[in-house]
Amino acid sequence: MTDVFPPDLIRLIVSFVIVVAFAFTNAAVLVLVERKICGHIQRRPGPFEVGPHGLLQTAVDGMKLMAKQMLVPRNADASLFRAAPILSFVPPIAALIVVPFARLLQVRDLDIGVLFILSLAAVNVLAILVAGWSSANKYSLFGAIRAVAQNVAYEIPLLLSLLTIVIWVGSFRMSDIVAAQGGFWFAFTPMGFVAFLVYFICGIAETNRAPFDLPEAESELTAGFHTEYAGMGFGLFFLGEYTNMLLVSAIATTLFLGGWNGPAFLTTTGTGFWATVIQTLWFLAKVYGLIVVMIWVRWTYPRVRFDQLLNFCWKILIPISMANLAVTAVWLKL
Amino acid sequence: MIPRPDPTLETLVLNMGPQHPSTHGVLRVVLKLDGEYVLEAHPVIGYGHRMHEKMGEVRNVSGFYANVGRMDYAGALSFGHGHVLAVERMLGIEVPPRAEYIRVITTELNRIASHLLWFGAFLLDLGAFTPILYSFDDREYILDLLEHVTGARLTFSYFRVGGVNRDLDERFIQGTRVFIRRMRSRFEAYHKLVTGNVIFRKRVEGVGIISPDMIRKYGATGPVARGSGIPYDIRRVEPYSVYSELDFDIPTFPEGDCFARYRVRLAEMEQSLRIVEQALDRLPDGSVMAEKVPRKLKLGPGEVYQAVEAARGELGYYLAGDGTDVPYRLKIRPPSYSNLSLLNELASGVLLADLVAIMGSLDLVIPEIDR
Amino acid sequence: MTLEEILQVLETTGVDAAPADHPTKGVHVEAWVPTERLREVAQALRDREFLIEDVIGVDAAPEMMVVYHFHRLEGGCRVRLRVRTDRESPRVPTIQDIFPGASWHEREQHDFYGVEFEGHPDLSPLILPEDAGDLRPLRKNEKKLKSLDDIVPPPAHQGEAS
């Protein structure tokens, strides 16, 4: 067999299947977690009917979405309309390939890892634009226009804050960045902390979650760019959103919170089975901790207005991240 | 004039509604947009019109009791209050003091419930999902209390010409006192969660400023007028029922923006609690129904006008009788109708998101407009 | 401003206004206004910081009537203006340029009674559907129609100026 399939290809296929399965499981778990946390913030139990404590609710919801017909509006551009959900779902999954879950648990350790993730994350805007444009719905179009303006603006401070870490480490490679954080985590240094805050705010904006959920602002644009989507079309956007959350938190963990390193004495850099398990657990704990913060923020704050959103980015975040980058560069040179 | 789409212009005509999450009912607003800026906003009403005025002209007074609860679903008791007061004014019926006090207690509780509903819905319009569940939690207490005494939770038809349907019992009185204590402690949480929030403040401060002159020319009333610094409250300027005997303030804020209207309503809930507390302390004994109410209520000939302060502003009943027991003309002046009519002037030049905030701050109840 | 002053103001516009018994009627001043004087009176009330409450059509024989209510912001003075107009083709001048809030009330009465408010820029149906045509749902049929004297008892009626 090894003659026909080079082991590398098998490894790629197997890991891709695992990554996809992980993304789906993640979305299913996160939907339930989000609804449960939201419920408890709002002093109610959340989903409670299906299964013990409503644990099977997402499974049932997923089945419902798959069973539903995906309607294509009459005036819509049918092929683009069908392509948009896939465009929103595939890139964040592909980007997971370079995420180091543990020292050995990484599909490909590309030397341009950070760039690879960022370029794939940028496709998300395209998906929203295509969805909004092809729906032939004015609300969707508004959502798309907002998404483009918002994501283009917020990508700048996001890149600048990641660049701070990249010039610090001197490498785009994810494993180098994690290794550089063996002793201390970047989020606990002054410059790293500022960069982390800017990055996290931009991350919430990039994933279009409240208080920056303007492309789908329910009370203004009904459902924004996915107004016309039903069934699995909507389901894939949903999956894409949660995978994006995972990706944003995974990058934050890798670049700022020490990746798979645990706190000082609880850490291990081994390559054995148990070491990998422990590293993965640390990584996932940090990722889901950040995701819980994102959920917490969503259910607490009102939505910002569009001009305020852009003003905040151009007038506050970009100057801060540029200054931070400059300070870091000067400090590294000294 | 309702704008029509014109492909040659750089503007977009957008139908907001009749089904839209933030129009709070079947209201349609035709927007003419330049980018995200609203150039014109034309409300289109009448989707849920049930012609209560015609129903009032074909049935006698007691036949209309069921209708009064179905116009303003959030503050239905005020509508009943205005109706029975108009008939009593025409017939010269004296209502026992206990009945009047009961009317005031239940109406004020209903006003708090209505403002709580508005509080949640307004924050929902601004994109905050959680406050509505907190305010509904408190509203639930009121609905339970009112259900206990009136038998209904939403579409009350509790008031009768000459008094009220049922007397209060000890359980209601004790429950209301507990509720007053609970509710007072809750305002602090509301202010902490919402009033001080910087995103909220940026969304409502200086947005949708209504000048006092606009209030006069459009006839806007209620918290909308008081949020523009005009202390116009029927309970004070034209006291009816037993409001002249009770001590309460009319909160006004001069800014005229969404935030002023927000603060007026929050302050009003505290004043309503004061009213309920005083009315409970002074609740006289006696009958809850006047002795000499004729079985057949012959109206007129003549006309009366009765204004009451509903949760959203001045509610007016115009009643013309021709000597039979069926009104010849019954006209209802719902407060939201006038409050909504200023939307076009108010909304030109604002952002789409501000329009949603403005409409939320007007506290529209569409079935009341489409009465 | 006292009630007497309001009455005087109305008199200067040539309208015979009479004080009304507030406890039984709910208004303080009543006046029959000739159609050609309506805008003048409305302008006088607008200048004195009155607030428009509503515009009400009442179908009657031989003429129908349109009732206006205005209220002073400090309270204590509600003015009721009555205008009579022909039942077959009712025409009343609009006051929506003086009180923009009257616009919707006038359109509603146009929907329900077919009253033509002369000078109103847009009398398209507000509450009725666009294709309602001549539905006029609140018009009384012959059996139900009463004389105006039966609705507004003659004593107040005699104070009419025309």
C-alpha cells in the first residue's frame, strides 16, 4: 500500500478527517455550552428537555437543520448562494491544520503558520459578501456591506498585534512561538498584554459576535447576511462561526497564552503519550476559557453602532497597536 | 408620500416590516436610505386594525368591556379606566372611594409591568439580550398579582361602570407589599447592568432629540413629552380618579434624547411604586360597586371627553350619546398614534441603528395604534 | 393664561366660544367654528402653546361634524372646536400645516368618513388598505343616522356663529 499512497498523503487524509470531526464536535458542544451559559446568565436553565439536562439538544437541532430544505430565493444567484456557506465553513477548518494542539499534535508545522491562518481567516469576509450579495435581499446586502467594512478595518489592528509577537520571536512558525513561551507567556508582559487585548477585541469583531455582530444585527437587519438561508445552508454558517471562534481562541492561546505549555511547574515538554494528553488538555482549557469569555461578553453588552465600531477601530485600536509594535521593536533592538 | 423605488437615484427604499424584529408588531416603516443614513421614514399602519370604534358603536357599554383590554396589550387597565370614567362622567355616577383606590392600585401596577416590558424590549432593540429576562422576571410578579385579583394576565377587563368587578383580598395586599420591597431593590441592579454601561450610553445619548415644540405640534404625550422637559401628565394637569389625593412626582428630563426617555420611564416606575404604597395604606373600607347603577346605561344626549394617563401617554375617550344605551360615536385617542406620527421628522438624517433605538424609545404598541 | 383669556382669544378670531362644565363634559371651552375660520383659530391655539389631542368625525344628519380637541400643556384648559360640513361631500380645511400631528388624524377621518381635508398634501388611505376605495366604514346607514341636534343638545347649539 505504501507504494501507492505515500504515508504523507495518508497522514494528511486521516488528519483532515480528524480536524473536520473535531470542528463539528466543537460546534455541537459550543452551541450547547453557549445556550447553557446564556441561560444561566439570564437566570434560567437553558435547554432542558432533550436528554439529561438538555444535553442532546444540539444533536436534535442538527438533525432538524439537515432535514430542512434549503430554499434558494427566486432572484438569487443560485450558484453563489450555494457556494457561500461552504466558503464560510471550509477556511477556518483548513486553518486548524497548523494549530499546535500539543508538541506533536499538529498536522503541518508550516514555517509561515501565522500567515497561513490569517490568509485563510480573511476568506470569511468573502463568504459573507458572497452570501449577502447573492441573496438578492436588501437586508442581506446591508449585512454584507457592513461585514466587509468591519472586517477590513479590524484586520489591521489584528495583524499589527500578531506582528508584535512575530518580531519578538522572529518566526512565523507556530511551534517556534510556543517554544519561545516556555518560561513566560507573552500575555503577561506589558507589550504582549496590550497586543493580546487588541487581538482579542479584534477577534470578537472578526467572528462577528456581539457586541460587534453588526453584519447579522437582529434588531436592525433581521438576520443580516444569512436572512435567506435555511436548513444546512444556515447550519454551515453556524458551524463556520463556531469554528472561527475556536480558531481565534486557538491563535490567542498559541501566540499569547503559551500554547500547550501549562503554568510553571505543571508543564511538560515531553513527546510521550501522556505528555501529549496533558499538553492537549492545557491547550483546550485555555481555548475554551477564552471562548467562555466571548460568550459571556455576548450576553452582557448591547450592540455598538456602526460608526462607533469603525471609529473605535481606526481611532483607538490601530494607533494603540501601532504604538505597541513600535515600542516592542525599539525594546528588542536595545 | 410613501417613497417608491427609483433606480436612477443613489438611494435605496427599504421596507422595514410588517414583519421585523424591532417594529414590535405589524408596523411597516418604509425607509429611504442613503447608505446607512435614513433620509425618510414613513410608518405604514393599519395591518392589525380591528375597528374597535365601530364595535363601540354597535354594542352597549358592558359589551365593550372585553374590547378595552385588547388595544394596548402592555398596559390594558388604563384603557379600561378611561372607558368607565368616560361613561361615569356622562351619567354622573359616583364611584365608591374603595373602588377608585383599587383602580389606581391595579392601573399603577400595570404601568410598572408595561414599563418593564418596554425596558426589556428597548434593550433588545439595542442588541442586549439579557435585560429582558430580568425585567420579565419582575413583570411576572405583577402579572401573578393582577391575575389573582382580575382573573386575567394581559387582556384585563376588570373595571365596571360604577366600580370594579371584584374586591381585593388580603393575599393581594400582602403580595403587593412584598413586591414593592422587592422591586425597589431591583432598580439598583438595572442601573448597574444597563444605565452605566458605556456602550448603552453611547447608543442613546444625543440620539433622536425631540424638541418641546415638536411635542406640541405632534401632540406627543407621556414619557416622550416628559423626556423633552414638558411636565405633561394627565394625572397632574387634569387630575382624575383619586390621583389628586396622592403624593407623587412627575419625573422630567430636559434633554429630549432616547436616554432622557429611558430615565423618565425608570423614574416613573419608582413613582408608581410610591403611588401603590400610599394607595394601599389609605385603602378605605366599603363597597367596590356603586349602589345606583342603572341596568341599562342610557348615554346622552351629549358628548364627553375623558383623558387618562396610560403607560405610553395621554389616552382620550370621546363619547357621544344619542339617548340610547349604545354610544353614537366612540373615538379612542391612543397615545402611541401621536407619538409615532413624529417619526418621519425625527428620523431624517439618523443612522439605521439609531432609527431602531428611536423607535424603541417611543415605546410603540402597535395594536393600540391599529385599534 | 386663564379661561377668560382663552375665551377672549377665541373671540378675537370671531368665534363665539362658551365655557363648558368640565366635570360633566371633560372640556373647558366649546365652540362652533365656521369652516373658513378654522385655520385662524388653530393658528391662535398653536401660538399659545396648545397641544393637539385629536380630530374626530361624527356622522349625523343633515350635516356631519368634525370635532377637534386641544389641550394646554399646563392643563386646566381643553378646547373643543366643532365644525359642520355637508354630509354628501364633506370638506374641511386642513390644519396639518399648523399642527403636523393633525395629519394622521385627518387621514384617518378621511378613511372612515370621506371628509376631504382641503389642502392636505396626502390623503391616501392610512389605516384602510390602498384599494379600499369608497368604503367609509364609520358612515351610519339611514336607520342608525341621527340628527345633529340629538347628539349635541340645542343649548350649546345656539351659541353657534355663522
